[in-house]
Amino acid sequence: MDGYYTKLKNGIVFYQLTPTQYTYRNLDRYDSKGVNVAALVGLPWGFTPSAAYAYNQRESPDGADIGGYPTHSGFLKILWANPRWGLRANLRGQFNSSTPPSSSDGTYQPAYNVWYAQVSKRFAGLGAYALNLYAQVDNLFDETDIFLANADGTPVQGQFQVWLPPRTFQFGVTIDVDRAR
């Protein structure tokens, strides 16, 4: 766990002029504060769940949100491994809260989450080398791009904030090298 509190002078932030125009803006002063927490636990039968959470708040001296970053974000992962069989599998999720507005029109980036899954098989090695085959799915639930939203929550079409690639399947081979040999 760690926390921070920073008083910035002459900071540069990403600023939205209109739904279609962006720029950078220099702020004379703003504060950035937050906390990061992470934990994992080893369970029987090869399971290792882990979680991480980040809180980030940026505000001007008068208390107004600066925007540009999600206030809350988190990661969940469950890993299963059986070294004797050379198998590993994991499921990972990334969560982001809505991002405070970075302009005076009230538009914001809505909250979103994305999931990933992977399985791999390690085959008997030859000397210091071992061959692994893996299969992976990114964006498991095929989430779509995150569009800018108006203050009432309706999307601003054509103004995406986060590009999410569609569900993607990957297959591959990796080679591990045991440098201790």
C-alpha cells in the first residue's frame, strides 16, 4: 500500500475545448492525491487470486476536479498453476470509474471494464530451454470503444475516449531459458 499527496506548480493537463477539440493547458497550481493498494494470496490446489485498487484525485486550489484520469481503477486476477503438469491459466479484469470532466460543458468518459483470459502448457525442456504453447483471449466480452458522454449520459457519437480492440484470439509459442544452468 502506498499513498501520495503532491502540490504541483505550473502543471500541464489534458483539456477538452469542445467535444471535438482537445489541447493541453497549463495550470498554475493543483493538488494530486491518491492511494494504491494491492494484495494476493496463495490458496491450495494452485490458485492465486490477486487484486489491486488505485484512487486518484486531482483538484484545483478552489476544490474543482481537474479531470483527465479515472478517480477509481482496479485489477482482479485469478491464476491457477500446476507445475507438475506444466499448466497455467488466468483470468484478469481491469475496471475504471468514469473520468471527471476536463471541460466546462460537463462531458465525461464513462466507466468501463475489460476482461482477458490465457492458458498455457509447458513441455519438457531440452537442457536450459523449455517450450510453451499458449492461447489467449483479449477483451473476452467484446466491449466496444468508450465514447465521450454528455452530462446526461448519452454518448457523443464519433468522439471515442478509449479505443478497445475487439475480442482477439492469440495463439503462440514461447521459449523459456533457465539461466541458472
